[in-house]
Amino acid sequence: MERSLSPFELEVAGLIIETLNLDDVAAEQIEPEAPLFGEGLGLDSIDALELSLMISKRYGIQLRSDDPNNVEIFASLRALAQHIEQHRSQ
Amino acid sequence: MMLNKALHAKRWSELPERGTPLMLWLICWIATHIGRWAARLLLYPIAFYFLLTAHEARRGSYDYLKRVLGRDADWRHVFKLIHCFAATILDRVYLLGGDFERFEVKVHQAEIFHRQVDSGQGCILLGSHLGSFEMLRALGVSQQRIPLRVLMDTEHNSSITRFLHALNPEIAATVIGSYRPDTLLEVKESVDEGFLIGALGDRPTGAGRTMRCEFLGAPATFPIGAIQLAAIIQCPIILFFGLYRGGNRYDIHFELLTDRVAPDRARRAQDIERWTRRYVERLEYHTRRAPYNWFNFYPFWD
């Protein structure tokens, strides 16, 4: 497993921290393949919503609740960054 | 401590597991084939059964009743509480079947509700386990159907709720169950489409942030999730209370909590606290006026 973050992964990590006010976490510290929700970063469903809306706004992606891949997309920082990179429009 | 209370709530919701599906089926059958009067006769032995066997529910009830009545309660008060609960469950059978005409429903501040529905814009309808949330459906009778979806913690769903939803799969399909990462995104999309999202704000679920507030004179822990949600979505929060008054009578109360929670992050946390406190105040107000509608049968205080 590649533990260090790519530049874009760093950027997305920064967005997560900024959006959710995670004062005690540094972007580089986030493990790219660790879970975002529950364990790992320990985000909850409210965080998920805020993040989804911010990602939509920042990268022009429409995240929809009926996307069957949502669990995978939000499974880790790496998966999320990958999804954004593939679908971004801005 | 928090987890403890959520476990209590979960255990309570599982209590009816013991032998009850048959009982529920029986009441249901009698309710729909013989009549409400017959089913209501059955409520007495059923309430006695739970009075005698549901020890934890009884303990929680004694504690609650003492606080709300201001004096020691005895088994008759607990019985009345359980009986009231059972009566509203029976009535949910009719509500879920679209059979509202049999109830005498008095609606207070109905214009708050109708204005919201007419606006075509969604909101959070925040209720509690005081009385019957299902009474909301009785309001659909004059309009074609109110655009309602209920946000429900389906992991901790009681067997009663599962059973009732089996009666009406169409309504069950409108439930938004938790807790995938995209669950609340689904809520936001529904609100954008003009749905009213029903949620209950008095029981923490283990996950989700909480806040301690004074309730009936002592601190208790309340979830803040629904109000946080309204803050992020930027929609109004309307309070809902569907109170059972005996016989076939219900009182419905609507109250506007707020049009908008403060959008900017700086003020948001404070605002969420403020509105949570206000919700709890209003919950206490209505609880005192309908004490036998309190259906949180577990140790509620910290």
C-alpha cells in the first residue's frame, strides 16, 4: 500500500480538514486507505453530507444519493480523490 | 455514558421481540376485521402483560412519572402510560392504512404546516417519542397526499415499526433509513424536491453528536443531528406533536422552530445549541400537558 499522499490526495485531504474544521488533524497524517467513516478519521453522516456538498461545489461533481458506488467512493481518502479526479468538471 | 443510553434505547426497542409478532398480528387482524372497539378491549390485558414483564420499562417509567407528576408514582400510573402507548400503536394500524376519518383530530397552528406544504419547499419536521408521530399522516386527508418522508434509524427499528411498515409497503418505501454515507444526501435531495422530512429529536442513537439539556428539572442527553442537518441544508425546522387525548381524540401541534439556522460556520455551532435547547423546552411544555404520552420507556436522564 502506497502510504504517502499524492498531491491531489493532499489537496482533497486539505478540503476535508477545512470543510469539517478538523483542527487537530494535519493533511499529511491522513492514511490514504484508512476508512473515513466510523473508524479511521471517524466522520459521521452529517460530515458526509457537508463533504459531499463542498466537493460538488469545489469540483463541479454531482454526488447523488442513488449512486450505487457511494460506499466505495467514500471508503477512503484515496478512493474519494480518485473518484473526484475522474469526474471533476472544474 | 452515551453509548449506555443508546443501548438502553435499543434494548427497549427490542423488548417487544418476545412473542409479540403474534400479538401484533392478532391486534391487527381484530382491528381491521372486527373493529377498533374490540381491539381496544385487548389493550387492557396486553398492557397488564407488559406491566408485569417489562421490568426495565417499568423502572424507567417510575422515574419519569415521578419527575413529571412531581410525586411518587404507583403501578396504576405506569399501567396508564403503557396502555396509552398501546392505544397509539393500535391507531397506527389505521393511520398507515389511510383510515383517518375515525379520529377526532384538533390541529393547532395548522397554517404553519399548510404554508410550508404550499410553498413547495421542503423542511425538517421535528418530532419526538411524545405521542404519535404517525398522526402526521392524518393531515394528508384534505390534500391529495402530503409529501412526507420519515428519517428513521432502521438499524434500531423496533419490531413494532417493522411490523407496521410491512402493513403498508408504499409508506415503508418512503422511509429514509440510515446510515450509509449518502443517507443525508438523500435527505437533502428530498428537501430540494419539496419533501417534508420527519425526524425524531429526543433519542440519541449512539452515533451522532449530542447535547445535554435540562429536561423536567434534570440534565438529559439529546441528539442534535436533525438540527445540524437543517443547518447544512438551510431549510426551516417545524416542530410536530401528535398527542393522544383518550378515546379517538388527538391534538396536533405545529410550531415553527426556526426559518433558518445560521449558515456561517462561526455562528452555526452556537445556533444549533440554541435551537436544540428551544426544542427541549417545547418538548417539556407539551410533555407536562400530556404526561401519559411519553413513550421513552427507559432511563432517560443522565
